[in-house]
Amino acid sequence: GVRGAPVPEPPRAPTCPPPGPEMAARSGGELERTRLRPGSHVFVHMPGEPFLRVGAASGKFGHMCGHLVLSAGAPVLFAGELEVGEDGTLVRWSNKSGSYRPSAWAAGVTRLDATRFVPFEPPRPP
């Protein structure tokens, strides 16, 4: 028999580590310092919840993923990343979420410190 050329494998999506066990941070911007490790964490703000759902896994700011896991695929009011310092305080936060892509203008619903907000705008196609 004649064999055809091998079919190339489709490109694989970048792997995303799971966000880890869900944690809650109070909506007043006070993080549960004893439970969040330093680094960047994904978060979502769900309708009807007076707190943020925050992933336990930490990593580099701007490179975290897992919003759909935290929200179980449900609609959110806001999603993004927050960075916790070594002392447990909020360093900065953004609206970066590959799944939800919230507008920066909606950031106020989180009640996090607005002076530490870093707006994220995805690159526009050429």
C-alpha cells in the first residue's frame, strides 16, 4: 500500500495550571493575609456574593489563568488578577482575564484599592 505524508499535530494551547483551591477575600479590599501566598492570583467577583473568589495558586503578575474554574463557567461581575506582597498586602491588580475580558471601567465593582489598579488592554489584531 501507499502511505501518505504524516498529518502534523495541531498546535497545543499553552498549559494553564489550575488556580488551586478557591479562597475568599472580603470585598472591602482586605485580603485574608494568612491564606494568600505572595504573588499573583486570579480572582472573580460573582453576582450576589459580597466577596471575591481568589485562586490559591500564585505566580507571575500578568500570567495567571483559571477564571472559569473559579466561576464554574457562570457569569461574573468582574475578573482579573491581584498581586499580594510578602507582607500580605495588595500590591496591584488588573482586569486581565482571557475568558471574561472585563472592561477597565467596571473595576469599581470589586471595591479593591483603585490606586493600585493596572488596566489591561488585550493587543488588537493587525
